[in-house]
Amino acid sequence: MSALDPLHRTKAEEPPRAPSAWARFFDSDIWYSFTRSPVTVVSALIVLIFVVGALFAPWIAPHNPFNPAELNLMDGFTPPMGEAFSGNLYLLGTDDQGRDVFSTILYGARISLFVGFCAVLFAMVLGISLGLLAGYRGGWVDSLIMRIADVQLSFPAILVALLIFGVARAMLPRSMQGEMVIWVLIIAIGLSDWVQYARTVRGTAMVEKNKEYVQAARVIGIHPLLIMLRHVLPNVLGPVLVIATIGLALAIIAEATLSFLGVGVPPTTPSLGTLIRIGNDFLFSGEWWITLFPGLALILLALSVNLLGDWLRDALNPKLR
Amino acid sequence: MADVAPAVLGSQEEALVEVVELSKEFDVSPPLLTRLLQGQQKSFLRAVDEVSFSIPRGRTFSLVGESGCGKSTLARLVVGLYAPTRGRILIDGKELSRLRSRREQAQVRRRLQMIFQDPFASLNPRWRVRDIIAEPIRAHGLMSDRKAIDRRVGELLELVRLTAADGLKYPHEFSGGQRQRISIARALASNPEFLVCDEPTSALDVSVQAQILNLMKDLQRELGLTYLFISHDLAVVYHLSDYLGVMYLGRVVEWGAARNVFANPQHPYTRMLLDAIPDLEMSGRQRIPVRGEVPSPMDPPSGCHFNPRCPFANERCRAEIPMPIPTVHGGEVRCHAVEEGRLTEEVVRDALRRPLAEEEVP
């Protein structure tokens, strides 16, 4: 001991408490770079407004557009801020059935965001598991998974989603289609999007598995599954987070595209994409607001999420710090 | 003594680790499709070739050699990170790669641990030091009570001259030497008897190297540890070893008690390596470097692997693989010239003094 005593510190020197997770977050580089980027702060605010508006739509929306008892057909085609037949004021006008466009956007964003989040989550779980397995195991497992990914990547994502949607619709009984349609949509978008996660995770996992801390865990005799989950996974999550954020914007747009094409959410419970499609019918007869405002909402939402993803990518890239 | 090859070293002492005719080949063939299309053969790289040695309990066996000679592969074979192609590794009589059940494997694994070369890669950057050190304890179920584990981790940190409070920090908050000590603490957590150290000091400053080496020596004395020490630094090896093996291109060309190998090297490669150690007495004198590069292990020279660089090589060296022969000091050497008694003092001095230019001309 005596030979190394200069390095030997007493126990009381440091308080044996780690800083809390919040304190560490507000002290981190990420938070600093967030507060320094006005565009990011604005995008985050817009996304936050959308999420809050979507979550609390039944309480925030001035009308319930899906309650037939509240609808007044005579109020149809009221322009934004215009005088309605019933004397109600509609901020963004009404559609052909007299539904308040502002309220339908809130309810539509609810469905769009729900489908987006769930699809990204599904794609993430699938992609991360397969990517981790391929990267860590290597060999024929890796080849098989990655060839499937390559084949899928050679089809446009929207085509894959359309295919899955079509198959599911043919297989499900008609009575169940109404309630199942959202879940089918989630699976379709998720399945068309997992490849990105799998590829990223595989690449990072292949680098991490050769690092000595993974070998140390193998020497100790930790089960391979636990090594993957506890050692490799936390170290590959950074890039995945970035893809997931940008993927959220893409999933929302994919959902809107499918709904716009008429294979998505039915008009009785419309998402943003369905709203745009319905409004499209009236675009040339002068009722521009029915399609314009849901469209603007979609653009704003997708753009903000995308900008957030871009910022996150730069913030997590050590070379750009 | 010579008849029982692996036991020679520890003939008086009980061997904890025995490596018997161990070989490892890596498949470095191109992918199947490429092979089929271009009509190529499968190709193998023999990283470790028929290596045998044994380490007595509580002793240090060092392996030295140039980069790419198979030292690290051997270390990874011994701890079970690679499966051997041929041969056996016995740890206290048990062979890890033959044990089928996880429970039996865990019993052997608990008794051997490894210290890695790069202290910046061997600790998971997202784990607290406390959890890193506790991992072997939890994995082997040595303790279940959280408080007991925390206490044990604190003890281990103090054993490697850190403080218990350091357990709450993350690896990036430490210097290279401190991290290597954390690595040692983790290796000691499961009370192992045998530590494989793969160049544990080569990534560190010279001043810090001495601290780590002294710590390792202290721990060996206190805990009765057995070391397999891999290094390319002969000065470090001299400081630490009881026994020394010299590797060249996958083969152990000479081994014996470290003192004897240093004082009385037999194999031409060992002589040249030792000649390359800088020391004060030699300053100003013309130094004789080991000539040439290590040949590709993909296509090793026939006969003795060292023959293209050896000043004493003759036809037999190019044709026939030398077998281990006992040395006067109880070690073994693989060299035809030594066996034939060709290496007299004058011959060696002449050969080593010959100007370099003459040899280099093709």
C-alpha cells in the first residue's frame, strides 16, 4: 500500500451522492445546445402544442365534429371567421357537413400522432431486435436478416404499406375492419420502416461487440442475450433516437398519404390525411379552407418534428460539438 | 525432465494452468459465393501453432513477441473467448471448452478473469463504476444483498487504491491508469485465482505503468494470484515474470525461467530481441536490430518460421520444423542450430556484428 499512497484518497473527501437525473439533464450538452437554437425551441413548442391539442382535443375543441347531434347541416361550407347559419362562429370555417374545421384538425392530429407514434414504436422494436441480433450474432443470421432488409428496401415504403394493408383487408372480416383499420395502418407503416433501424443498429452493434467491455462481459460468463440488452443496446440507442424522430415525421406523412389515397382511416373518424382528401373534393368549387388548413397543420407538424430530428442528430454527433 | 514437456516448467510446483499443444486457426476465406465464382480455396490463418506451457500456482508466466505473433489470440483462447481448433487448456484440471452445462462453465469462469489492453474500451461508458465492478459478483450470484455488494465494491476499489466514493462516477471521469485499476478491481471481484493480462500497461504512460505493475505485484503477493502476462515490452516483463515464453509467428520458440532466459538466451530470435532492449551501458554502441519484417501468418515460411530473418539458417532450417529440445537451465528451445551446437560464442558474435547492408541486398 505504501508505495501507492499518494494516490490513496480518504473516503470523506467526496459526498457519496450522485446528482439526480434532472440535474444532470439540465447540466448536459444536449440541453445547452437546445436552448442555443431558436429554430429548435420553436419547433419543440409547435410539436408540444400539437401533442397537447391532440391529447386534450375533447376538452379544447370548440365543437365535437363526430357527434351528429351537434352538427348543423345548414352550417356547411361556412368560410373561416364567416357568419354561419346557426349564428356560431367557426374559426377556420366548416366542411360540407357543417363540421368545424378547427375541431376536426385537433381530432385528426390525435389520430395522426397516435398512428405515427405507434408505427415508429413498432418499427423501432422490430428493427432494433433484428438489427441487434444480426450485428451481434453475425454469420448466417446476419446474412438472412440483412438480405430480407435489402429486398424490402428495394420496394418503396408506401408500396409495402399498401400491400400489407390490402392483404390485411382481404383477410379480416368486414365487421372488424372499422375498428381494426388503425392497427392495420400502424403495422403496415411500421413494417415498411423497420429496415432503417435494423441497419443502423446492426452497424453500431458490430462495432460495439468487438470492444473490450463486451469481451470482458463474455469472460465473466454473462448470457449473450443479457450482453446484447444491457451492454450493447444502451450504446447503440443514440443514432436510433435520431432516426426515430425523423421517422415520426415520415410515419405521419405516410399515414396521411395512405389516408389520402383512400386506404387509411375512414372519413367517420378522419385523420389529417383523410381531411385533406375530403377537402380536396371541394377545392375547385371555391371552398379552399376545408383542405388548406388540415394541409397546413400537417406541414407544420411534419416540419417541426423533422427540424427537431435534425437538431438531435447534430447535438448527438460528437464531431459537431 | 524433457520427456514430460508441459510439466517441465513447474516440475517442483503444482501447475494451475496447463496449455497442451494448443492451436487456433481462423477461417479467412472469401464468402462462399466469391469462392464458387472465382474458384478459390478455403484459406486459414494459423494464429497459434502447437503451443504448450504450464503455469505453477501463484507464479507469473509472460509471453513476449512482436505484434501479430499470436500473443493476444493465445490470451483470448485461454479465457475462452475463442474456441481452440486443436489442443487443450486445463485450469486446475478442468477444460472450459469441454464443459457443457452453464453452471459448470460458470464455476471455472469465476476462477479466471482477464485484464484488457485498452482501459478506454474495456469499461462500458454508460455504466457507473459501482455497477461495472459488481457485474461479476451479480453474474456468479456470489452475493445477493445490495448492501453487501456495495460494501464489497468499496473494498475492491480500496484494494486498487481508489476510494469507495469513486463507485458513483462514470468511467470517463477517470484517467487511463485509474481506469486500468477499475478494470483490475472488476477482474478481482469474483475472487479469481488466475488472471490473464493482455498488455495491461501498453496504453499507459511510463510513470503510470510502474504503478499498475507494482499494484499487480502487490496483489499477487496478497491474494496468491497466478498471472498469464502478455506483453511486447521486455523491460516490463523483466520486472514481473517468473517464467518467460518467447513467441514467433504462432509458435513458442523458447521458454524457461525468466532469469535464465534473460541471462542466457538460446534461440537466435530471443538473442536479437534482448539485444534490442535499450540500456545505458550500450549507449553509443552500434545496435543490431532484428532484421526484416514478420512474414505473413497467412503464408508462413516452411520449416522454422524464423529462417528468413535468421543469420544462422541453413537447408535443414528451411525444410524441417524444429521440435522443442531441453536447455541446460530446464527450459525448452525450438532451434536446429542450438540442437546441432552450431551457435558457439564466436559464431554468434560474428553474425550479430555483420553490417546490415550486406544482409539486405537481395
